[in-house]
Amino acid sequence: MSREQLAVQQARKAFISGKSKPLDFRVKQLKNLHRFLKEREADINVALRKDLYKTEKATQLFEVMGLEGEINLAVSKLAEWAAPRPVAKNLLTISDDVFIHPEPLGVVLIIGAWNYPITVTLQPLVGAIAAGNAAVVKPSEVSSNTAKVMELLSLYLDPEMYKVVTGGVPETQELLKQRFDHIFYTGSSTVGKAVMEAAARHLTPEFYTNDPKGFADYGRIINQRHFQRIMALLEDSTVVIGGDSDESQCYIESKVMQEEIFGPILPILTVSGLKEAIEFINEREKPLALYVFSSNKGVIKQMISETSSGALLANDCMVHFTLSDLPFGGVGYSGTGRYHGKYSFDQLSHLRSCLIKKLNMERMNQMRYPPHTTEKLRWARLFLLKQVNLTRWRHVAQAAMLAALAAFVVQVG
């Protein structure tokens, strides 16, 4: 087993353990990442000096400071981001609990770039940690000194959940052979196409090879009587996929429990309890929807927290499709992307970032222009990392306006 395979396998195992589900764990990892930036500041400065000839102040200004802000924001907003999000209902669902439940995707691969090797690589990691994912980080081999500093992340973050794999093209190619739930790549479009091509190979997993009939692990029908009984079920049907058979071997090609049936067949499997049911679900591809029938709210809550699917419905089927405020789509093997209402708009739109600054505010930019001084860095830290409560300032401004108006009225009176 290669080093890359082992890293992904260990990250997958750690994610499946569920240790990243609690918000306390995620907050701790985010704070540890912040501690990495502080305690390894000198190492980061030296590495960026060697790789890109960046000064210490330029490194802090353009690489580290924004990253600190991202971490601080994630820590302060995580509970809000991760909380279930109630949505509007229709008359059909007026008495139901309807909400969006954010859940982690799984194992995320982050492939960094050399031009901003700290921030471009670690900002996606902040998001991965906050969302509860495991991650494999592949720093750019071009910025080799910074990549070595990245290896120190294992001293700060959970070493099983968050892996750093260094190396060049062969190591990246080996990583791309592995299966990830999301790949976050920053770099050229040429390499981006190669990444997409590699990721696409995992959209069609192979269960019984191209020859299931000759595959040793594919079982047979018990006898010819049952073989003929099952074949009779197909007599009035048009078989689109599968359906090959060999009576001499009691072999029928099956697609049940491997893909959507699109027909009046309901497989029933018995399990010993909730734990085995959850294991059965998690051992297979993530479904488009998971339907849970139970009067026990604890069972439903456990299904929500310990499984993953495009949607989850309790005690009903398909009703979620009627609500425009619920995104409809799959996850992993069952699909990428989502639609319905605003989600269709967002899915089919580029969310363009716009910031329009007034020209008379140019003096504010002096802090980022060279020469970079300690004083400029101090002001930059204040302006970039200080969070402003706009609602509070709005209330203060309104109070000031009312006071001024009252004074004016008194004066006129």
C-alpha cells in the first residue's frame, strides 16, 4: 500500500468513526490551526522568504492575516452555520418539522498552489474542518520550503483526521487515484481538467466487474423452480439494464440495491436493530433519499446524525419534493448539485463577488503598500481582523440622528 493510499484510508477510517461530528471537536481543531500559525510564524516567514522572497511583513499581510480572520469567523459562527435551518412550509406540510441539516461530505482532498502557498492551501482546510470533514492536504511541491512547514500540521491537528502528503506529480497522481468525497484544487486549468478526469473515474464504482456471471462472489438462485419463478416476474416488463440470465447456472443479473429500481419492487432486508441498519446504509453508496419510519424521535435523530443522504424524510415519502425551500439533489454517488427555488438559481448561477470602493478612500490602502513597516502591519491587523457589529453601529447612528432631530425641534420651538 502506497503512502498516499494509507493516508486516505486512515482519514476515511477517522471520519467514519464520527469523531468530527461534535462541534466542540471542530472548534478545537480550528483553534489548533490558529495556534499553528502563531507558534510557527518564524518558520512560515523563513519558508516564504526562501520560496518567494517575501518579507516577513508581506507574509503576514498577504498570507497569514486573512487566514486568521477566516479561522476566527468560523469559530464564532460555527454553531450558527451547523444548526438546522428551518424553511417555509406549504399546507401539506404545515404540521411537519421541515429544515435543512448541514452535514459533512466525508474526506476532502485539498491541492494547494505555489503562489500563495499558505493561504490558498489552508483556507479550504478551515472550511473542511468547520464542516466536519476529514482532509488530505497536498501542498505544492514548487514551494518546497512551505510544504515542509505544512508537515508540522500533524503536531497541531488530529493526525488521523487531517493528513499532509508532500511530493511532486507522482504523489499527486497517486492521490487522484483514490476516492474522495470532494476535491478542492487551486491552479491551472490544464491540471484542473486532469483533476476532474481523475475524480470522474470514481463516479461509476465497480461492484462485480464487467463480468458478474463469472465473478466468484456473485451468488446464484437456489434452484431452477425459483429461477423460473423470478424470470416470470420479468415477462411483462421491458428490461433496460441487466436482466441477463442462464438457467443452467440459475444465474440472473441483479441491479437491486445497487441503483434506483424505477419500478414496483420493494426489497425487504431484516436487521437485528438500529445499529445494524445504520451500518448497512453507511457501507453502501449515499442514497438520493433516506426514508425513516418510526414513532421514536431518538431513532430519527440518530439516523440524521449518523447517516448521509441527499434528503431524509421521516414517516413519509417524496413530500420534500413539493417544497421549493428544500434543496433537492444527491450527495456523492447519488449526485452532485441541488435545485428547487433559490437553490436552482444558485446552482445555475456564478455567485459573483462585488466590492465597490470609493476613490476618496485610497488613503486606507497605504497600509498595504510597500515599504511594509511595523506601524502599517499594526493598522492592517486592526482593520482586517476587527469584526464590526454593523447592527450596533446602525442603532447608534439612528439614536444620534434622533437626538439631533430632537435638539433641532427644541431649538426651533
